[in-house]
Amino acid sequence: MIKKIGQKPYGLSIFEALQARVNFTQQETNYFHQLQVGYDGEKRWEQLLEKELPDHFIILSDIRLELGTTTFQIDSILLTGDTLYLFDVKN
């Protein structure tokens, strides 16, 4: 059961909004593509977990944490009865 659904990254939303209005450089196009592919991969992973795991497992997606001045993201946390699994999804 997904308790926290992953959200579209802010940067990806900005690129999508600008896509029809701005001609991106090759570097910007590559970055936009990386954001899209990464987000698509995370969504597929989330769907796979929800489909294949029992309902009593808890899934938390897109957890952003800060430690000192460093911010980082955990793509998914899976909570079972006695174990905590951390997933960093790579596409």
C-alpha cells in the first residue's frame, strides 16, 4: 500500500512548461531528458511495488531529507513487519 506517492520533480515541471516556448540548448535538452527518464523509472518502480507486494507492506516514495547543508532523496522506502528497505532507482 502506497502511503506517500512520489511527486513530479519541480525542475521537470518547469522544463515541461517552457518546452513549447523556449528553444533549449543541447545541454538543457539532455538534462530535461534525464529528468523525464528518471521520473518515468521511479513511477514504474512505484507501480511494480504496489502491484507485486502484499497490501500490509507500506511504501513511502520520494522522501527528501536534509542532513546539515546536504539535501538528498530516497526514491522508495518499503516497510515490512520487521524490515526497512531503502531503494534508489536508476533507470
